[in-house]
Amino acid sequence: MVAVRGQDSLAQDFVEFAVQSGVLRFGEFKTKAGRLSPYFFNAGLFDDGAKLGRLAQFYARRILDSGVEFDMLFGPAYKGIPLAAAVAIELARLGRNVPYAYNRKEAKDHGEGGSLVGAPVRGRVLIVDDVMSAGTAARESIALIQAAGATPHAVAIALDRQEKATEGGQDVPWSAVQYVREKLGLQVVAIAELADLLHYLGIHAGDELGAHHARVLAYRDRYGVG
């Protein structure tokens, strides 16, 4: 059974923020797995200073409230780079100043060289990304962090879609988040989950937003993990 966090006020505030910002949209969208999803979350549309600053507040609050232990942040290229930087700034504002680093897609062959930029990658590393579709970015980050001699410890994401991952074009009975938690041994902290989105749509029954509840629920019933 999919977990429900309907009373999570932080998650509800985040879903509302994402909808109002046009980041969380409803309609028909093709996912990486080839599914037709009734909703789409595009963190790249947190595209100005005010939105990015507020997004960082949500990340920082969820990270600190979770109690996850970490010594630094890591942002996977490309979307994870501004996310890690913004979250580092917000954490420092809240009194938790930690270093951060990120990677390049291609190693630099001049200057300082290498594929890692920022603070030395050391200790317990918290990876900051937007969503997990297949866990590929997490695996790539884990390899980079381990190669640097540090410990990949946890992942913070904005939205857990709580749906089955695919392997070789076939659905598997676990999500990317579950794979990272159970197979790779990392903690995963999500600001909100699909269950939170369903709760938000449910309390808007009767208006334009509430009209999407049935389609999102049907999608969860078909592809949701449990």
C-alpha cells in the first residue's frame, strides 16, 4: 500500500507552490518509461531568483527536519548544480553551513582538470536532485563520490513519484526511490510524494484542480508502488 502523508503541511505548501509556479502541470505527458502521465513536474521551471530561493527553503526544511546526517552537499549535473548551491545558501542562513560540490558532464583537461568542481568531496555526502525516474543520476553520483574517497550517504529530492521503475523496458515492482534506499543503501528525503499531490487535488474537489484527481489516482492505481 502506498504511504499517505496527507497531513504533512510542508508537503502541501510545496505542492501548492509548484502548481502556482507552473512547475507541476496537468494534462498528458510522456515519461522516460514511455507512460502517458496525467501530471508532469519540471524543476527547470523554478527559473528565477524568488522561485529558486523558496524552493531551497523547502529543501532545507525537509533535510533538517528529517535528521539525516551529512557533511556536505553534491549536485549532479545539470539540474542538481543550482539546487545544491541554493540549498547550501539556505542551510547556511539557517545556521548549518556546509560545503558543496558538483560535477561536469565531461572532465576538464586544463586548469584544475577533472570532473568535480567546488569543495573537496569528503565525509558523508548528501546528493541534491529534483526527481528520480530510474536512479541513473544517483548511481552516477555515487560512483563519483566513492571515487573521490567519500561516502554517498543520502539523496534529497523535490518529488517522489512513487511509481514503478522500468528495467529493460519492463515494469519492475519497485520505484527508483525504493531501489536507491534498499539496493544502494542510501537514505532518500523527499519534500513531497505522489500521495501528497493526491491529497492536495482531493481537497480541491469541485474546482479546476480537483478535476485532475481521478486521472492521477487512476495512474497511481496502475503504476504506483506498494
